[in-house]
Amino acid sequence: MNHKYSNEFIINIMERAIELSKRGRGNVSPNPLVGCVIVKDGKIIGEGYHEKYGGNHAEKNAIENCIEDPVGSSAFVTLEPCCIHSKTPPCTQLLIDNGIHEVFIASKDPNPDINGKGIEQLRDNGINVYQGFLDEDVSKLNKGFFKWVKEGLPWVIVKIAQNQDGYMGVNNETQTWITNEESRENSHYLRSKMDAILIGTQTARIDNPKLTVRSVNGTNPKRIVVDLNRTLPQDINIFSDNEAETIVLCSENLFDRNKTSNCKYIPVEEVDSKMNVKDVMKKIANEGITSVLIESGPKLIKSFDQHKLIDEVYIYSSDFDIPHSSLVNPLRLESEWLLKSNKMLGTNELQVFKRKELCLQE
Ligand SMILES: NC(=O)c1ccc[n+]([C@@H]2O[C@H](COP(=O)([O-])OP(=O)(O)OC[C@H]3O[C@@H](n4cnc5c(N)ncnc54)[C@H](OP(=O)(O)O)[C@@H]3O)[C@@H](O)[C@H]2O)c1
């Protein structure tokens, strides 16, 4: 490596670029979060991030924000610059045209049209490129985007509130409040990092949730409800409060794709009077949704689990006693799962599990 910066300096600037990238959260999907910092003679002269889908890429915003001529400077960017014409011109050309001398990249772009080709194009034009700084942090931050690009499926997290005996409520005809205020705030933060939240018909009917991020700052994700026969009443919160877009997944045997003033209807394959859960995830991905939080009851969670469609599980447990309870958490988080973290939220405990093969890939 013949660049003039120390490893510590590069990591510090890349951390800054990652922080900037997070400001795009909630507005860029299905694009990734990307940040960029321009440095000249050891001093930051420009910063930018991808602010919204269809808008300028991070590199363009950083160059436009430069307070000095960027010729001869170094660009620090969290994802490999694009080399294709998409909604905006290629960033590689922009860096070449602006006389950038060298580029530091955290992660390669998994998109096969770019993967490595952006780096190659920069090098072919005399720009020194160094890649691999904090690349794991960037791929973790963009895990939805990475999975969506590689597999055509969203990153799926299941959230469960239960008591210490593993009960999610009294029964599936009753709403049961199980966890505390800290857990609620934490789960709203989790929601704010996702593109969409999915619930089942029965949860929509019994709990009538809003599925917003109201106790934290952030953008409300889209709301998706499974409703094969379109029997849910139109006055429930997700149809009537205008807080976020709502998508109804219905049977393709009965309905066409269409849209009303309060929701969008997307037909999904039906098998034995149930939704084909694999098709559910494919249809969601086709909408440009790269991450989904399932907040349904046990029936739907079990169906997604049986088809190994779940990547992570967040379990919020309380010491709440639920007399005569029968609504059991259906997940057996044993050999295929790894406990990634656990912490106390007041008297509640939050445990985060991840599928083992995903942990090994990290
Ligand atoms: N503690 C928690 O974390 C938590 C979270 C959410 C909900 N809940 C509680 O859970 C209860 C509802 O649970 P639930 O399990 O009955 O409802 P659910 O999982 O929210 O929804 C299940 C319904 O979805 C429909 N469905 C369509 N395709 C399906 C498929 N492939 N697999 C499974 N279901 C499919 C079926 O409705 P149709 O037969 O009408 O088509 C099914 O009855 C409520 O009491 C609610 O309060 C607890």
C-alpha cells in the first residue's frame, strides 16, 4: 500500500462515512445506505450520503459539498462506486472527472453488474483503489440490500413478546400486553431500521396495531398484512390512520393487483387455503422491500420458520404471569440458531438469535 494515510486515520474517516450513510435510513431502499467523505491533505473537504431513492449517490453529494477543489483528493466511500447508468450517471466517471487521486472503499457492491467492475474502471483510469476497510460493518448495516441482491429475498426478522414460560398471550382471540415500556421503545427502534412490518390476519383483527415507530425518531416502515380473502374491516388502524403505506397480500385465485386510496393489493399464491410463504417473500422483494419484521401471531411465524425463511429472531421476555395461557411461541431456537446477544430492558430480557449458517458467513 503506497497511500500516505495511517490505518487509524482511514478507519476514523470510514467510520464517519458509515455514520453519514445511516442518515439515509428509511428513504433509500431498495438501494443501500452509502456515505462518502472527501479528504485533501489530511483534511475533510466534503461529505455526503445517499439521501433518497432515485436521488444523488453519496459520491455526488460529497463532491458537490466540497469546500475546496477536489482535484488530487482522496475519496472514502462505504460501498464500491457504481459503474453503470441507473437512475443517475455512474459514480466512477464522476470521480475520474473530478480528478480524485485515490479511493478507499469499505465493501464491494454485491450487484453482479458492479461487483469489482467499479474498482477496475477506477484503476484503469489511473486512480489508486484500496478496499476492505470496515467491510463487515458495512455489509451488516446493509444486510437487507445484500440478501435482496444475492437471493432476491428480503432479510427477515421475527419479533416475539413472551413471558418467561414462552407464552405470547392468553389465546388467539385476546390481546395480551406482555412487555414493558423499555421493550416497546427498543422494538420501535428495531422497526425504524426495517423497510416493512408484516402481520397476520388474526393479529390485525385482534390487536389492531398501528405498526409505527412513534416512541423513537425515524421513518415508519411500510405495513404488510396477510389477508387471503380480503375480509379485514377497512376501519382498522393500518387502513385508516395514513401513518404509512399499507400492502395487503391476498389470494391470486380471487384478486388482481390493484390499489385504493388506503392500500395496495398484491396477489400471492394460495396453497390449501393458506398463503405460500415463499411466494409472500418473493412478492415483497419485488416491491423493492429489502428487510421485513414479522410481528404476527404464532401461526404465521411457524409457517415462515418451517420454510427456513427467518434470518433473525428478537425475543422480548417478561416475568409477567399469564393465567390460562395457550398461545405458545412456536420457535425452537436450538441447534440451527446461535444466541447473538442478550440484555436487560428494565425487568424484561431481550435475546437476539441468528441462524447459524448466517453467523458463519459473517
Ligand atoms: N406476543 C406477541 O409477540 C404477539 C404478536 C402478534 C400477535 N400476537 C397475538 O397472536 C394472536 C393471533 O395469532 P395467530 O397465530 O392466530 O394469528 P397470525 O399469525 O397473526 O395470523 C394467522 C392467520 O393468517 C392467515 N394465514 C394465511 N396464510 C397463512 C400461512 N401460510 N400460515 C399461517 N397463517 C396463514 C390465517 O388466517 P385466515 O384463516 O383468516 O386466512 C391464519 O389464521 C392474537 O391473540 C395476538 O394478540 C402476539
